[in-house]
Amino acid sequence: MIEIFALLYLAGKIGRIVEAKGYAPLRYRVTTILLWFIGEFLGFLVGMRYSSSVTGFYIFALGGAILGALVSYRIANGLPNLQPPQNSLTP
């Protein structure tokens, strides 16, 4: 359950980052959610390969989800600004 709250918080944060840069936030929020679940699924598959317990599967799955979230965060921070910087010295 706490994963859902973390995912919603992260999607909101990514949306605010890209919105401040001048982009529509919905696309990047959806990308964040997709990368989270793709990472979680791939982490689960790796856990099935290298672990023999359900706890190990879950830990690998969480690691994959965190990596997916990190990729999403890096994408959002790497976007260029579409809006010119606000300069308080210009009349």
C-alpha cells in the first residue's frame, strides 16, 4: 500500500518539475507510472532468477521499481526549459 502512495507522490513531483519547465505534465506522469511498473516487473523476473524466496522476489521487484522511478526523474530533470528565465532586472 505504501508503494501506491510513493508512486503517486513521485508522479506529482515529476509533473511539477516538467510543468515548471513549460511541458504538459500528464505525459510525464504517465511515463513515471509506466517506468515504475516496468521496472518492478523486470526486477521481479530477475528476483525469480537469482532468489529462491518470495521475499527475495519482492526485494528485487522494489529495486526495479526504484530504478524505473530514477530513470523517470532523470528524464524530467534533463529536459530543457521551454520558458525563458524570468529576469527581475528587465523593465
